[in-house]
Amino acid sequence: MSVTTKLDLVGLKCPWPALKTRKALGSIAAGDRLEVHCSDPLAMIDIPNLIRETGDSVEITERGKDRVVFLIEKRQETAVSG
């Protein structure tokens, strides 16, 4: 059974959403999901690029004027840097 963890990064600006998402991915198990809420427009670029690097999967579940919500599924163990 997979677990979904919510990560509220609303109000944080680049590079913090990507950095905090990377760190959170290091603390969840393969098969679990991370629901990431961001308000920084650059997160639309940074989060998908991060997920391409980690090999996990990502989809945008909500996209509004003031925020975007990503649902990330961890496919493999990733190393945490920083």
C-alpha cells in the first residue's frame, strides 16, 4: 500500500521548491507518492527537470493562477544531496 505525503512549498521561491522536493524524495519509500504544492512559476520548469534526473514520475494534478500541484511517484531509491 502506497503512502502519499503532502509537501506545502507555497511562498517559497527558486531554488527552494526543487531543493526541498529532492530532500523529501530521499525520505520516502519506492512506490510512495509526494504531493507538492508550489506557487513559484519557475517550479513548472524546476520540478519536472528534477524528476527527470531522479527517474521518478511526475504529473501536474492542479494548475491555477497562484499555484501548481505536482504528484510525484518514487520509482527507485534516490540519493539525497545537500
